[in-house]
Amino acid sequence: MCGIAGYIGKNQAAPIILDGLSRLEYRGYDSAGIAVFDGERIRMAKAAGRLSVLKELTDNGRALPGCCGIGHTRWATHGRPCDENAHPHMNRENTIAVVHNGIIENYRKLREKLERKGYVFSSETDTEVLAHMLTEYYRGDPVEAIEKVLHRVEGSYALGILFLDHPHHIYAARRDSPLVVGVSGEEKFIASDVPALLEHTRTVYYMENEEIATLSAGNIRFYSLDGELLSKKPVTVEWDISAAQKGGYAHFMLKEIHEQPSALRDTIFPRLKDRRIDLDDLGLSEEKIRRLRRISIVACGSAYHAAVVGKYVLEALARIPVETDLASEYRYRCPICEPDSLVIIVSQSGETADSLAALRDAKARGSRILAIVNVVGSSIAREADCVFYTGAGPEISVATTKAYSCQLAAFYMLAAEFARVRGAIGADRFCGLLAALKRLPAQVRELLGCQEKIQFLANRYLAADHIFFMGRGIDYAISLEGSLKLKEISYIHSEAYAAGELKHGTISLIEEQTPVVAVATSDRLYPKTLSNIVEVKTRGAMVLALTTPGHEDLARTADYVLFVPETEPLFMGSLSIIPLQLFAYYVSLGRGLDVDKPRNLAKSVTVE
Ligand code: F6R
């Protein structure tokens, strides 16, 4: 959601910034812009639409010469996507340029005040108030002006700012929207996310909330909002550039689907030690685990679907009551946080606004927070009491695949270890779970071999207007995710139902040729789900069913059957989701859509 890239150094800034922005395209955007200091003035170009429009407008950056600049991809919140509302925003004198991610919540009041003082606005955005406020408070010292402005704004921001008076500097600041500063000798960078920098450096500073940075070729300084000089240490990013490139795949989504075996290995294997699952870094002592009375899992979107699987697995193994909540609901519902309870926040990006707000709310109520997060150093990771990092590596495609799979693995490990410590399972069962965990990456690799068959099946669904997914237990939790995957990238209306719930309303929508995807991998629930499949077949549905070997009889009922290998029943979701991810991918591909960047969606949802 919005992307910032900035560069200062000895090379031409605009091509580097445009390249950085293109690596942030996955975040979602609808217009883009750039401002560069050309030796005399700050020159700006911006355009609605894809980055290619801006590239054409600026002759790939060549039309904006200069070695210091900032750029932005905008995902519209305040004001429609158009040239005027695209960032950067400048003051009337063209001496200050601002790019901004986040929302200035009190912008209306601030705008009215500025208008009364004679400032003239040229956009509908909340961001433009910042350019005019900086003009109002600037007396020769940019940091002082930034401090004064930021003390007066409410809401979230990651900012890149140029001052004409200080032409060889970039100024940056953040609160609740991510921003990293990169260093490579005399070259300095700002970016919303690490992939924008990987081409140039792996040495980064993660900016903390309410910090200001000044970047020049010579040095970087960090200040608090009160002007105090801060000392910060750079971090070396483990990800390499290949992780943020397509590597021969047609789309990032397909590449990331295929990266799941290694992502799972990187998530699981470092924690398997001496016949136990090493959670020592989480600071959850065995005593604390034994005392746990309740777990609340809070997340959004696919991460929430991982939470639903987590609930089934934790309750089944560790016998701890678990509730799941959508973060956007949790944060406004006055949840009860008892002593000896644990709140688990799940997030790939670690920046999702609702999940972050839920974390803060739960923390303020005295809960201990465990975050399951993929992006190291992200806001959720920093604010949680302890972090279980998933090893998915950078996920670029908007539709999550490998991060979701790693979240499932994280829940399996928490559940198995909690169960062992609490004595809810015996040593044999625990060893069986460990063995199943170790087998998962190879089983996922094997399943990826069914790609062609799934493409063949997906092509039969290209013209569908609606699709229903159904399953029971973990198969239902996987249906939720399979359905979301499909709808977000194919734009086909899709809903997931607990199979037993269909009869209570939804079955009235089933008619001749209505497509239904039935997930029936649970041996225990198979007869029940089979009955539900028969019920929709009887009403004319066209059924694609997923099941495990031993249920060959399903071919007599369903139109198409896909078999997934067997594993520990509680871990089945890790296998059954693979064909569903591929199914969504191929339906989207077959419909000629932009698989990696579906319309209206952003990778990192940093606004409410
Ligand atoms: C769907 C998807 C989203 C995210 C959701 C939460 O494919 O990716 O539903 O799961 O926006 O994002 P994170 O995990 O970054 O908090």
C-alpha cells in the first residue's frame, strides 16, 4: 500500500528511484510520481496509472537529471487516483517536496487552518497539508520544521522530503508506516520495504516510530521528534536479490508457490532440536506454557485463515481453549484478556494496521503478545513481547502463498510443543508429529508435480460467475483460504462454507452446473462431507473434490477428483492448500488477469 523510494549519491537518481518503485509495485498502487533536485530546482513528474506511464513520461528517468530525489507509488485513500493527487506534493514556491505513506487523520482541520492563512491547495489529498505546514514552520532548519509539523499531525506516516535550500539531503520520518534507510558507501536510500534496496545494498537501518532521518552522501543522522540525536546500528538483511526476482517464473505467485518446500524447511528445521521443538527464543518458559488458560489468535485475511487452522490444531493437541478474531473486529470489541492468556498476532508483513492496533489494544489490557511474523524488524515484530519468525523470505505477489504455509507450520510447532510441555500428548505421539513435520516439505514438493493437471481443471472454470468451497474442520479452514485465493486474483465471486452449514441457507444457490470445490481429506469427517457433496450434486452442482488415497469412491459422485498424499491429519491443510493455490493461479492466468497485482488490492494494508 503506497511505496516510497529515495536516493542520494553519485549516480542519476531518477532511474534508481524508478527501479526501486518497480520493486514495490507488489504493494499495490494507482499512480506514481518522482521529484529530483537538478542542481537549481526541484523538478517533478507524476502520473495516474501504472509506473510504465511515469517511466514513459520521464524517458525512464533521463528527463529528470540529478543525483538526489524521492519517488512514490500511491494507493488512493483521500482523493481519487489522478495526476493531481499523485505524490510528490510541493508547496507553491516549489521549494519543498513531500512523499507520504499513511493517513494524516486531522488533515481537514489542518487544511482549513492553512487555507485561512492563504495557502492554496492543488490536490484532494491529506498529504498536501504537510508540504504547506513545512513551509509555515521552516526557518532554515529542516529537522526543526519537520519536528514542529509532526508534533501537530495525528495519524500515520512514512515520509520522504526534499528542501531546495538543502539540495544534497533527503529527510525522512516515520510513525506506524514502514520505512527503511539503506547504505552503500556514499550512496544512501530510503524505501518502504527492503526489496526496493536489495539491488544496491543489504545494510539497512529500520526506522522506529517517531524518528527523523537526514541522509546525505557523507552521512546519516537519526533524531527523535524532540530533536535528540539518536544512535542506531545498521542491520544486515539476510534476503538476497534473487528472492525478490521472478527467477524464470511467469509470475511471482507461481515462483512463491514453488518456494514452499524450502520456505517450510527454513521455518521448521531450525526449531527441531534434541527431540523437542525449540521455542526458547520466545521467552515462554515451560511454567508459563503449563499455566496458559486461553489463547486468542488475531489476524486479517489469509493470516486469519491460518489462525483458524491454528485453533483446530492447538485445541486438538494442547487442549487449550482458543478463540480466533479478525483484527478489525477485535480492536473494537472490548475483548476480555485474562491473566495466563496469550494473544497471538499473525501477519506476513508485520505492518497490517488492524493487526497492529489489535496488538496494542491487547497489550494495553495486560496480555502477553506472541507475533507470528515474516518480515524481520516490522512494526508488529517490534511491538510484540516475542516473535516466531516464519522463514518464507520476501513475498512479492499480493496473494500470499508461502507465508501462509509457513504460518500453518508455526502453529503446528507451537501446538506440538505446548502439548508436550502440558502433558496433553505422550512421547510417541510427539515423535510422530515431529516426523510428520519433517516430511512436510518433501510432500509439498511432490504435490507441486500436479501442476499440469490443475491447469487442465482450472481451464474448465474460467467462465464461472460464482464458486462455492466447502469442507469440515480443517478442510473448512482450508476452504476459506482456497476461496479467498481464487476470488482475489480471478475476480470470480467465491464463498467458503462449513459443509454442514450449507443446508441452512446457501444450498438454495446451488443449481445446474454451479461449481463447487469440496475439500474432503479428513478420514474422520469423510462420510459426513461425502453426504454434503451428494446433496449439492443432486441439485446439479459441478463438483471438484480434493481427497486422500483410500477414498477412490468419491469419483462416482464428484465430477473431478484430485488426490493429495496423506500426512498427520492435523497437518493435512499444508497439503490440500497447494492444489487450491495452483487452481486460483491458473484460473486467473486463463482469464488473462494480472495475477501478481490484482485490482484494488495492496500487499501491505497499512491503513484501517
Ligand atoms: C490474501 C492476503 C491478505 C493478507 C492480509 C493480512 O492473499 O495476502 O488477505 O493475508 O492482508 O496481511 P498480513 O499477513 O501482512 O498481516
